[in-house]
Amino acid sequence: DTGVSQDPRHKITKRGQNVTFRCDPISEHNRLYWYRQTLGQGPEFLTYFQNEAQLEKSRLLSDRFSAERPKGSFSTLEIQRTEQGDSAMYLCASSPTLNTGELFFGEGSRLTVL
Amino acid sequence: AQSVTQLGSHVSVSEGALVLLRCNYSSSVPPYLFWYVQYPNQGLQLLLKYTSAATLVKGINGFEAEFKKSETSFHLTKPSAHMSDAAEYFCAVSGGSNYKLTFGKGTLLTVNP
């Protein structure tokens, strides 16, 4: 069990550029979540996958954001035409289908938009 | 709908003193409740969880929390603070079929020597 892995850990980009983050969940976990955390705030839910199906999206996930989980394994979160307000830590978490709600978090991908 | 309120964005204690971090929740279904800890530039690590078994829950690193339904509270305590406890602590509530967590805004714990 290597834990939840996220890549890259840090990304600095210019406003208007596209960025993509990758998350590799714990191998036997069917559920995968993306959260966003800004300075001084708790993590905010963005979206949730059960296997390859995206079952819930937050209103925070604007049209510039898209998430995928092909084949129910790793997931990607893409942000198009980045804005300075997108600067945040993007956290991925996974959990097994039958559990008591505990999520296992990766170390996050920090995005800075200049 | 679920929500969490953490009272006090910053708590400062002396090493060896009692740690008390406050959390109140709101949930329309029987909740699962969690405390997570986050060290700088790292992800979240589970400290402890309440899942409708014992109301007093013991976690890692000497922390414990008590679920009080009548007060809708789940406060986190540790009898004696250690310098290594300095971190940000998040209370979270889970409910519904997708088990997503709703977090509070966090409490930054500072431990003074």
C-alpha cells in the first residue's frame, strides 16, 4: 500500500494557461474525490467518482474545470484558461466502497497562477 | 445538508498543557465525524473518527474526542500538548451515499515551549 499519489506536487503557471493534475488512488479503492483548499480554509469538495463514473460535481467546479477517471483507476483534473483565483492546493482522496466514510488523502498539488 | 463549525481559528497552548479544539456539526442524517491533522505543505492525516459506536473515541498521538448528540459537538482533546502537535486541525462530517466529507475551516494549534 503506497498511499494516494499526486503529481505534480507544485505547479506555477501564467494566467490563461491550462494545467492538469494526476491522482493515483490506493489500488483497491473504488471511490475517488477531489477537493480544493485555499489559504486559511478547510478543503472544499469538488467532485466524486465511483469507479469511472463521475457521480457528483460541486458548483465550485466551473466549466473551465474537468475531471476524468478512465477505467476507474487514476484520475486527472484539468483546469483550462487558469485565473489567479484558481491558486490553491488541490487534494485527491480515495476510499473503498464499503467503509465508514474515512477518506485517505494524497499530499496535494499546489497551483500558483501568476 | 451538513456543516461544521470550528470555534477558534487559532489556539495557542504551552507544552504540557491541555489541548481543547472545538467542533460543532449540523447534519440531517446520523453523522460520521472525523478529525484530521495537516502539517505544512502536506495532505490530511486521520486522527480519529466517530461512526456511531462508542461516544468517546481515541485516536493517534494521544488525542481523543467525545460525541455529544445533545450538544451537536465533537470536541478534540489531548491531556498534555507536545511540540510536535503544532499543526492545523480539521473537523469533518460525512453523510449520505457518497460519503463525501464536509470540513470546517480549521484550527491552527501553536504549542509554546
